[in-house]
Amino acid sequence: MLLHVDLPQSPYDIVIEHGSLLRVGQWVKSLWKPQKIVIITDNHVGRLYAEKVKLSLEDSGFEVAVFDFLEGEARKNLTTVNKAYEFLTKTGMTRSDGIVALGGGVVGDLAGFVASTYMRGIHFLQVPTSLTAQVDSSIGGKTGVNTPYAKNMVGTFTQPDGVLIDPDTLQTLGKRELIEGMGEVIKYGLINDTELWDELKRMDGSIDSILEHAESIIYRSCNVKRKVVVEDELDNGVRLYLNFGHTIGHAIEATAGYGQVMHGEAVAIGMVQMARVAEKKGLMPQGMTKSICTMCEKFGLPISYDPWDIEILYTALTHDKKARGKTIKTVIVPELGRAAIHQIPLEEMKEYLER
Ligand SMILES: NC(=O)c1ccc[n+]([C@@H]2O[C@H](COP(=O)([O-])OP(=O)(O)OC[C@H]3O[C@@H](n4cnc5c(N)ncnc54)[C@H](O)[C@@H]3O)[C@@H](O)[C@H]2O)c1
């Protein structure tokens, strides 16, 4: 399966195919001439897949080295970036060489940032291995790392030369990580794709059903993200639709302590809460909250979170929004498969936190 991200300055393809990781060398050869490649990965993914990818690339005529760092959000920072720069320098990487990001969203965001800044930018490819990375972070060109001040505070908009997705890699992903990725998949169905929603309805919610349907749900999810990114590459307009459930979700993540509630779990809770209040206000169709709850629960995602303290959540939610003014742009789903922006006074956000 193939999707084209038709950006005027930097178009690229997304290839989604079972077993494609073993053919990564051929794929890269179709995009790049023979050169040096550094695979950037983390220790989990590196242990499982780096050697296979390295061999496949070498078979296709590339000179390959592997840089890995300890897995996890805590290592997505400028210290790791500096170590990567040092490795690239020692490996003799020039502007005509390239980076392959092999891993989840942490690896993709960090490797993309390194590639977009090393020697003012070298080429890179995304080979995402977690569901979150396959349906979300590997597409769209947002790269970045965390600082002590904020998550994803330093970054760039830089598109990869291509994205290769092998759904088979999901077989080694942890159960909670796999389920978490479904939060974003459900969101894509709600905001833009009724056929994806119907497919999700037909699935029984088990891990096996996710793996069986992986190729198709990844394709449909990437297609939604691709369309939105092409319309609004730099995140000034419709890309906000992708934030359905995220405003409240981010507040939950922040107050629970990062890592306690996973991102996709917080998004599920955020979508349910947003829908509940928007439905009461007549902004979303009757019964939609129940459908979202049923869907999330079927896949094992949480739909609520305790302790639910409106004041604490509101403070977290408005923390960085105050500087931008007295209103906030929320995302609602006025009908299944269609999102809309609903701008409200910041203070009204408290009503959206009521249970
Ligand atoms: N750039 C964007 O547009 C965007 C969008 C969404 C999320 N993100 C970022 O993505 C990150 C979250 O991504 P994530 O959930 O993939 O986290 P992650 O990269 O930390 O991966 C989660 C865990 O799964 C492991 N893993 C990944 N693939 C595996 C596989 N196939 N088999 C076994 N283990 C595997 C990783 O080593 C890690 O331990 C966050 O930093 C977030 O900010 C970025």
C-alpha cells in the first residue's frame, strides 16, 4: 500500500507493507544513491531490528553505522542530540549522506531533529516501529526534543524523504503501547474517516484483531494525517483537527505526571470528556459520547481518570495558553467523520472539565 504526501517543496511516499523491513535496503536504494547511512535507534528497537536493517542496507551498497541511545521519553533531549552529532562527526557524515530513524516516536522525533540541524540539514527517512509512530509521529515533519522547560520545546518542521512502515514490527511492541496507539486511530475515524470507524466497529478489540487489521488501519490513519498535513504543513489551521481530545488529554498527562497516563490513553479520556460536554451543549450528536466510550473500552483504553480535580486540570490546561489570549480553540466532531474548530473563552473551558 502506498500513500503520497503531496507537499510542494518536499513530496514523499509512505509505504505500508507486511515484511517490508527486510527489504529496507531496496527501498532506500530507490530513493538515495550509494552513501553513508547512520541508523538512529533506541536500545529496545536496536536489539530487535538494527542488525537486520543494517544488513539489508549493506546488501544494497550502503556504508552503515548504528547510533543507539537508552529508550524512553527522558532521553529525548539535547544531551542525546549532542551525542548523536558527535557520532555523526566521528563517522564522517557529510551533507550528501543520510539518517534512517528506526523506532518509535521518541527515535523519530529525535533523529529527525538531528538530521534537520546537522550541517544545516541532511536527508533522513522514517522507519517507525510503534503504532503511535506508524499512524502519527513519522508523518508530517514535526521533529523535536524536550527541554527542562517543556516537552517538544526545541524542534523543526522538516519532512523525511520517505516513510517505510512494516506492521509486522508491532508483534514485538508491548501490549500497553499497542493499545495506546489505538487512541489516535479512533480519533482519525471520528474526525475524518467513517470507513475506518466502521472497520474499528467490526473488530473485536483484541490484540490479535489489532495485528490482523494493522495494515489497513495504519493506511487509513496515515491517509487522514497526510491530507491534513498537505493542507496545513506548518500547523496554522486545519492541522488543529488532529488535536481532538488533546487539549484535555495534555492537561491529564501533565497533572498525572508524565508517563503515568500514556499519551494515547489521555487522548481517549480527553475525547470522551470533550464529547460528553459538547453533546450536552448540542454541539455534537446525541449518542456520540456513548459510541466513543464503547469503542475506547473495547480496545482496552481508559475513559476516565481519578482524581479528577477541575481546578488543577484547568490550571494545567491554561498554563501556556494564557499568553496567547483570552480564548481557546477546541476541536469538536459535529458529525461522525467531520471535525470543526470551536473557539471559546478560556474561562468556558471549565465547563468542558465538568463531569
Ligand atoms: N512528531 C509528531 O508529530 C509526533 C506525534 C505524536 C507523538 N510524537 C512523539 O512520539 C513520542 C511517543 O512515541 P511512542 O509512543 O512510539 O514512544 P517510544 O518511542 O518511547 O516507544 C515506546 C516504547 O516502545 C519501544 N518500541 C518501539 N517500537 C517497538 C517494537 N516494534 N518492538 C518492541 N519495542 C518497541 C520503544 O523502545 C519504547 O520503549 C513522544 O515523544 C511524542 O512527543 C510526535
